[in-house]
Amino acid sequence: MKLHHKGRTALVLALVAVVGMAFRVSWNALRDIAGAVGADETAAMLYPFVVDGLMALALIATLALTGRDRTFALRVLGAYTVASLVLNYVHGLVPELHGRTVDWGRLADWDPANWALVLLATSLPVGSIYFGSDLVAKVLHHRPAPIPAASANAEESTETERKRSTADLPVSTPAPITPNAVALPRPVAVGFLKSTLPAKPVPSIAPAPVAPIERRAVAAESTRPRRATGRVPAVAKSTRPKRTPDQLLAEARKATADWPDAKVTAEGIRREVRTSPANARLLRDTLLAERAATAAEVA
């Protein structure tokens, strides 16, 4: 919501009035604190400007700066606000500060608290010089980022492209192509140029009789190989009879009698006995078990 110019002016004036009244309320406390830590009359009168004045300067710098500089100004504002609050609180707790009857350099009965308060009160003027100069330098060297006019330029470019995409003239059509017509000479009869001799009569040849083609149904050609539909002849069958497990075991024992245990494998048995891999594995396990049992009996 945008405020009117008069509304902004009234808001700023109200802020200045509140800050001025708060400064007047804090004046006596800071002046008495300054007198208690050794400041003369003139220095005590200027001490409130050192603390509360830097707070006002930090507030203005916060409104003018951006980014890390604005964070720094906020920290200075917060630190001096807390310091002013502590000094005003001590002024309210120690009634002797009101009549300036307190001992010089004595703000609290407990020594560590008194040392901390004296250090705080005496360091604020030095901090005001440092932080105030830094804030002013930051404000003077601050360059606000220009407001990008990308939206306006984008609208103009879009409108320009839209205008460019619309053609003002109709689409040009190519010129018609006229064919190159060439007049051809009229055909002339052959008899007009020279006379032709009568052709010699040729005897007619009777056409040979042609047998009609008989239509038969032809089976469609199949790309798949044919399977044997009949019985396999006895000659094509294997002549080797099917061996029983006992026969296979006997052949395996005979073939592997002189083999070491490392050589007794399923693949080796399969090649020697010529059997399936499953049978070869069973034979290997049986032979190894027999050899293990024999070795245990001997031991």
C-alpha cells in the first residue's frame, strides 16, 4: 500500500517527535553516568549525544544501506541500544547518581559489576567515533543498484516482434511461365511420295494346336522346415543300448581307477563314460565318497 506524500511526512514527523522525547528522558541518566565516571560539566552535557546520537545515525544508515552493510548498521544500532538501556537501568537503581553524591568511579557495590559498568560507560565515546565514521563512509560510498527495466523492454520487444511477424503486403506470386510452342509439320501419306509395289502372296500357315492348361491346386510354399511325421527307421536309431546306473558306476570306476582325487571331475567322467552331465555329477560324488570311505578305513 502506497502512502500519500502528506502521510509520509506526518509519519516521519511523528517518529522524530518520539525519538526526541525518548532522548530527553534518557538525557539525565546518561549525563549523571558520565559525571560519575569522571566527565566534567561540558563532557557530561555532550555524553547523551554520543550514545543516543549514534543510535539515530545507525538507524538512518540502516535505511540507506543494503546487504552486509545494512546488517552491520543493525548490529551497531542494537549494541548501542542495549548499552543505553543498561546505563539507564543503573541510573534508576542507584539513587546517589541523581544528586551526584556517589563516589567518583563507583556505579555498583560489587567490584566486577562496577568495573564492567565503568568500562561500558567509558568505551561508548570511543566506539561512537569508530562506528560513526564507518557508517558515514559506507553511506557515502554506497551506490544503489539500478532498477532493471527488463519488463518494459520485454514488452516492447514482444510488441515489436508481433508487429514484425505480421506482413503488411500480400504474398507475391511468381510470374506465369509461357510455354514455347513449336509448330510441327503435318504428317504426309507415303503414297504421295513414291509408289509401292504389290506384295507377293504368301501362303497362310495353320496354327499349331495348343493343349489347354489344366488348373490344379498347388500347396502354398512354407518357409518352416518339415518335421518327420513317420516312424524313425531302425537304421537311424542308436545301436548303443541304454545303460543302468550300476553299469555307469562300474564303467566310471574302471576309467578312474588310476586317477588322483583332483582329476575326478564331472567333466572328465562325462567324457570318458560318455554320459549326461547330471549322471556325471552323480558318478563323481559316488566315487569321491567311496574313496573317502576307503581312506578312513585304512587310517
